[in-house]
Amino acid sequence: MFGIERNPGKVNEYLHLIDIKQHGFPNTFSVFLAEFNNGVVIIDCGTSKDVRKLLRYMKENNISLDSVKYVIASHHHFDHSGGLWKLYDEIKKYNPRLKIISSLETMNMLNNFENEQHFVRSRETWPILMGKLRKIEEDAFKIINSDEYYKKEGESSNIIDTFTLNDSEVGLAILETPGHAPGHISPLFIKNDSVDFIYFGEALGSLNHSKKLETLPSSAAPDFNYKNYMTSLKKIKELTPFSGGFAHFGFVSGLENVHAIIDDNEYITKDFRQRIIKLYREKPETKYIFDKLTPIAIPRVEIDVDEDSQIYQTLIKFMVTVVYGMMMDLGYRT
């Protein structure tokens, strides 16, 4: 079986890949839902505009809201967690014990959306797409501290919770993966003493193809930190996960496939950075660098390259943030 899955539905015995068709396009944002005998875990939720689509999927698949034990926020960016307040408010009607798992940084930045730079810039770049933002009570969160993050040796103290799946047990753990954003985390599931699944979020770029194990960097302005990003890639690789989920978009399975896609993202991220350094020396203009890098990125995206199409224009906006984020990290822009 080829390792890429981009069709919504169950992708293994407990995991649902949900396409919420963010911004009106299919295959743009993945919500993952893990369904066990004794509880459900939701990973990321999209914007406030996307929550109803997630709830509809759950209803259509007979997944009760009172079974949701955790919602995990990988990081604070609006396309991942902007609807968290709305999802929490809805589920807690049925399960008052619901907890949002996140880092302290993510909680603080989500609740400072009026002033935090990601939200300020996003209101300028994506004003229609952001949806509504509201603060979330601190008691709603289960904050993961440094001594609770998962380590390679898999000490039992690193398991946040344990779920049952038929006759086996699956442990939930959290890997610290900053770089794309401060406080970024990647939840993972441990089965038979190995990492069965890890949600990359945007610690491992974006997957934009159904047939090629190729990615794009996740160097979005203004939060990107190259050094931390590459360290997180190394940590993910050392865990040798059997499968992994991308926020944008899809599921990859098989040790060799996951290894290959980690290598690809490491390569393309380094390559983009080296090209930006070279191009900046030639001509220190953002548009010049952007125009040179776009032809390299486009073949890695499975879309119709009609420059007048809405999806192409959205991709161009995304590419601007990727290029600008890396330029900011290099000190070329502020």
C-alpha cells in the first residue's frame, strides 16, 4: 500500500482523518480524531467557522460529544486553534471534565489574540478567513510542563493518559516540537512500546501531494525559528514513528515512508534557506526572492496552476508567509 492517505475517514483502527474543507477547499486542513473504547481525543480544530463541520462529522459517525476527553492544540495559529473556544464550549455541555491539552505558550498566546503578532498580521493577510476569536478560561487547560514531554526512552512518567483499544492499550504522550511556532507540540500514540502515530502539526511542513512524498517548509511569519525547527525534525526522526499526520493535509503510514518524508522536509527547508541567503545577496528584495522560489515550490503542490484560480491565489499568499518567515529568521526583515 502506498503510504499517503488523503481521503477522509478512518485511516487505522482508531484514527479518523477529517477534512473540514478549510477556506472552502478540500484537502487544506486535517483534524485528527482518535476513538478508543474509553474516550476520544481530538487534535486541532481549525477556525470558529470550521467547528460545525467537525461536529457534523462526529454526528454522522456516531461519535458522542460526552466521550471526548481531550482536545489538543498543537499551537496558537488561527487556522489550527482559532475555533478552540467554540469547540470547548460545545463539548463541555456534555462532558464538563473536558480538558484542552496545550503548552503554556499556546494558552497565553490564544488568550492574547488582540495583541499577539500572529493574530495582528493574520487580520491583515486573512481577514475573512480568521473567524471569531474569544478567550478561554484557564481552568479549561491541562498545561504540559517540561518534565511531562515524551522522551525517546519512553519512560512511563511521560505518558499523559492510557486508552483501551479492543484487547490492547494505547498511551497518549506529547512531544515538544517548537520552530514553526513557539510552544508547538506534537501529540503521539504509543502502542506495543513504539510510536504508532504522531501528529506533526506543522513541525514537519505541509503535505500537498497524494502521490509524492514531498513537502513544503513551515517557515510562516512571524514565529518561525529555523534552529528550533530543525531540532524538532531530528527529535521526530529519532522516534521512528510508524505513521504521521499533517495539518495541511493528510496521513502517511509505513516506517520507510515516514522516514522519507522527514528527510524530504529537512532537505527542502535547508534548501529554501540556502537559496534565500544566496538570492538576498544578489538582490535584497522580498519580491525578487519570492519570484525565484515560487517555481521551485509549485511542482510540490498537487493543484491546477491556473494563476487566476482562487486556490492558486491562496497558495501564493501561503508562499509569501513561508518566504517572509524565513527572511525574518535570517534577520532580513522585521
